Amino acid sequence: MGDQETVVSSDTRREQRIPPGQKQTGGFPVLHYGAVPRMDLDQWRFDLFGLVEQEVSLGWPEFSSLPRVKVFSDIHCVTGWSRLDNTWEGVSAGQVKELARLRPAAKFVLIHAARGFTTNLTLEDFFQPDVLFALKHNGKPLTPDHGWPVRLVVPRLYFWKSAKWVTGVEFLEHDRPGFWETAGYHNHGDPWKEERYGH
Ligand SMILES: Nc1nc2c(c(=O)[nH]1)N[C@H]1C(S)=C(S)[C@@H](COP(=O)(O)O)O[C@H]1N2
Ligand SMILES: [Mo]
């Protein structure tokens, strides 16, 4: 599996790769609400539901054998750190779209994760070519604190949209703010516009 196509996130091609108000770090801080959930591959499910013609529920054997991509991207956390040059490997959002026939009314997604965590995206942001459900970071399986077994990665928005311990995607007609968005974070989260808090 070492020869997937690599999608290069367009923000990594900017001349100045650090957005306003951010500082580069060489580390990889861990941030989330609550404790690291214990995930069990035998119980693990990935559910596509809401505005789909037919609901889809994949177990680990099915999900982990889907075609994979690699994505090269930068990370920008709203708390001020940026981590450049990350290579992710996983299942693209576009691949997930192939699994479920969306109803025409679908305009938004709400990403679901362990313990009721959620985050919201427009369908347009979700289906960008650099968005994936990552199983690996820099060639190694994710660690539990970074979201093992699967996390979403949305490279061009602040990192809180990149839900760890993902369990499913709900397709919606109307936008529904997620966990951090309800707690005061910006609804969209573009680091180049400093969409940090509010609206
Ligand atoms: N399930 C879940 N995913 C989450 C969060 C969370 O609280 N729960 N926090 C988000 C936030 S605020 C950030 S900054 C990133 C941090 O990811 P990292 O710990 O891999 O650096 O995870 C995001 N994904
Ligand atoms: Mo965050």
C-alpha cells in the first residue's frame, strides 16, 4: 500500500504557509475535550445516515479495505500553533461519497465521533480533494490520543474541525453547529481569515 496518489493540499503551496496569528511548532500537541475514548475495532462502526437514499454502516474490515489516498497538508490549531508537512493516509471524503447516494436536499454534514462529539461542515468544504478520514499520520497508525483508529482531517480549516475517533457522517439540509461551534468557536474556521471565535 505504499503507492497511493498523494494529494497536495493547496495551502502547502503558499509562499507564506503560516496564517496570521499562528506560530510554527515542531511538536504535535494533543487537544480535545474529555478523556481519550477506548476504541474497540470489533465494535467499531462507520455510519452514513441522514439525507442518503440508503443508510450505510461499515465495520472495521470493510472500512479499512476501502481504497486509500495520501494527503500532504499543514495543521493550524485555533489556540495558535501550526504544524507543517504532515502526510496522512486514509479514505478520502470523495470515496465516502461513492458509498452513499446523497439526496439532493443534502447541503451540510455533521461529523459524529465517540462520546457524542460532533463538528459541522458544508458539503462543499467536506468534499474538497484534500479532506480524508485518516488512519495513518507520517506513515504510522494514529496514536489513541490523536484519534485512533480513524480521524477526519480537513486541512484548510482550523484543526478543531478534524474530529478524532470518528464514527459517522450525517447528511443534512440545514446546518447544525457541532460541539466546539456551539461552545463559541466560529462556524466555519478559515485560518487565513482568522475565523476563530463567534459566528
Ligand atoms: N472527538 C474529538 N475530536 C476533536 C476534538 C475533541 O474534543 N473531540 N477536539 C478538536 C480540537 S479543538 C483540536 S485542536 C484537534 C487536536 O487534534 P490533535 O490532538 O491530534 O492535535 O482535535 C479536534 N478533534
Ligand atoms: Mo482546538
